[in-house]
Amino acid sequence: MRKELKVLAAKVRDAIAEAETPVYEEPVKHTLVVPPQPEKGDKVTVGQTPMGRYIVQVVVAPKVRCDILAYAGLHCGGQMHLVRVLPHGGFEGKIDGNEFQSLFLAGPHGTRVTLATGTGDDWEAYTWRTIKLVPGKTFTAKNGKQAVRVPDLDTLERPDAFRADPNASVNYPHAETRDKGEGWTFGRPGHLKNRVRVIYVDKE
């Protein structure tokens, strides 16, 4: 147990500490293993891996570098999965979409991360949310990087909030498309927690 805690602590330190990013000859790829879950209310059974996991597909644009910490619980708590996006267009790590309720994002201003429940070209017709690192809407992490927290993927909180307020929660702003959205976060509100199937990472 102590060994597992030490390993987890090391991962957290790596995510929030400045460190040299390793160079890979080939981008690391993780493929989608099951079909997307439909919108809430649809009576369709979602396929899963034998262990009940769903490895999220990550689509990365070149010349982007950031750290995405996905948490199994609310308020950036519970088991943490780290994806480190590398400048050559690849990434390291993986996220279980069935255990993804809150997020911590760190990187340079202009970084844009979109969480989507749809996997086809029409993904914007389903629940999705974009989080951007915008000047004036970030805080400085311990390693000097600009960062935001999303303590609940379904609600709007301050970008530096540690916890979501269940008594004052509201949806994040609606946007028809990712390119038409305004502010540091927007999308098509709905049930996003534990339903993220694709993550798009790029830079404006």
C-alpha cells in the first residue's frame, strides 16, 4: 500500500513540477475501444472493456505542450490519470473515461482542451466542453505554468476553484461550435462526467 502511495505521489509531483519532457521517436497513440455513450435518457447499453475501463482517445495538434490531470472524483480528488501532451504532436499517458469527473490543466496561454462524448465528425452535436488557458482566467501553478481547475466537469466554477458548490452550480456557457465559443470555458452542456470519449488538444 505504501509503495502504491509513493508511486501516486511521484506522478503528482511530476505533473506539477518543471521537468524535462522525454522525446519519443513516434507519437504515443491510444485507440478507442468501445462505441460512444448516447445522450442522457437514451436507452442504449454502452460496451466496455472486460475490466469496465474506457481508454479515451486523445487527438493532439502539433506544437502544443501541456499537462492534463484527470481525476476519478469531484474536486480534483480520487485516483488521478496524467496525460502529458508533447510538442511533436504526441502524448504520454492515458485516461479512463469511465472514471473522469474533474480536471486540472496546466500549460501556456492559448492552450485549448476539448472534452467530447461523441466520437464521429458530428461530435459537436453531443455533450462537449472546451477549457482554454486565457490570460486573466488562470492562476500560476507551483512550477510556474499557467493553470485552471475544473472541480466538476458538468458545472461552471471559478478557474481557480478547489471545490464545486452544489448549492450554486450552473452550467458552463453554451456554444454551437468550438470555434464560436467565448470565454475560458464553453460547450454543449449535459452529462459529461464519466462519459468523455475523446479529448482534442490544440492551440489558438
